[in-house]
Amino acid sequence: MIASLLEFAMLFAFGFSWPFAILKTWRTKRVDGKSPAFMIIVLAGYACGIASHLVDGTRLWLCFVYLADMALVSTDLALYFRYARRTPAAR
């Protein structure tokens, strides 16, 4: 049970920052300093976390937290590609 709570805390901590990044990108319509490669690596890491739980069949409820975090990262990635054309430094 402790391992589940710690994993949830880790996912919550990682996911907590994404709404702020999304809001900043959406408001400024600039993607300076953002890395699509980094966001794709984060998505791959979350996918591996989900796969781990699906393979061992335990703590499947954590998959929903992973999916929520993936949705946030995917939103930020989509905004990156939307606004990258407008930001000369992002090229």
C-alpha cells in the first residue's frame, strides 16, 4: 500500500506542473524553451508505467493517474506544434 501511495505522490507531483506550463503557453502563444523531444520522452515513460501495471495486474487504478498526466503532456505538446510556427526561436 505504501508503494502505491508513493507512486501516486510521484505522479501527482510530476503532473502538478503541467497545467501551469499549458496555461503559460496558451496565454503567451509562445513556446520558447520548450522541447517536443522531452515531452515525447515523458509520454513514453508514462506509457511504460501503464504497461508495467497492466503486465503485473496490480494497482491498475494508478493507470488512470498515468493517463491524466499523459493527457496534460499531450495538450502541452499539441500547443507546442500549434504555436511553434509563430515562435522563430522554436524552429
